Amino acid sequence: MLKILMSVLMFFSTAAGFYDFKVESIDGSTIDLAKYKGKKILVVNTASMCGNTPQYAELEALYKKYEKNLVIIGFPANNFGSQEPGSNAEIKAFCTKEYAVTFPMAAKVSVKGNDMHPLYQWLTAQAKEKHFTPEEVTWNFQKYLIDEKGNLVAVFKPKTSVNSPEVIAAIEKK
């Protein structure tokens, strides 16, 4: 019975489109992804106590550089090594103080396991369907690029810099 329920839930999470999702923001308001139609969106699971945390600076610089055509949305998650133990308020304060983050940040979510957020269920299902590597979230700062029409077009490994030629080419691709 549980397998059937999980299959039904996976069907509905993959049947939904990217713009159908609304997520809680780090400050308790709602981020309606449909608001970003016509822009590329980089979805990144983040953590404040990870070796990859300095990527916040690169993400913020990229956001400022491409803000007319690109939105970055950070999703704090504590799934890897308990590297995001803080509350939403603590995470927001850290991101603001240490990295002057201005791009949208979602409330803390789970990006793997039985409590995986529905958006991440959709992202990983799309990655599997399109044979992107990695298919599953493997660590903090994995990046998913959504095109202007709401399609997943690339997945970048956690250590991949957003300044790398492959990321820039995907963002600039018409």
C-alpha cells in the first residue's frame, strides 16, 4: 500500500509543472515560481556550515550580473552532515551578514529522503527523465537550471562554480 501511495505522490509531483509550485520564503511569505516566467531560474540547495558555503558570494555576484534574465533561489537544507542546523531567522541573518545575499531564499527544506520537498521531488524526477547527472541531490550547493519556459535544462554538481564556462554558457543560451 505504501508503495502505491508513493507512486501516486511521485506521479502528481512530476505531473505538475515548475510554475505550479509555491514555496515558503525564509521570512515566511510565499515565493510563487510562476512570478518568474520568462526568466531562467537557478535552484540551489544551500548550507551555512559547508565547505561550499563561500559559493554564496559567487551566487550573489551572478545574480547581480544577470538579474534581468536570471533568478537564483536558495533552498537551505540540513540533509548533508547537519551543515544547516539553524532556524530560518538564523540562516537569513547569516546570509545577509556574511554574504550580503539579496536573491530569494526559501524556508529550510529537505532535499532528499522521505520528507523531500515536492519541488525537489519534481527536480530529481525531471533529472532522471532527462538523464542528467547527478539525478539525485548529492550534496549542498547542487544547482538546477530552469529555462524561461519552466523546463529543467541542466544540473550542476555541488562543487561546480557558477562562474564555470558550462554554467555561464547554459545561462546565456537563447
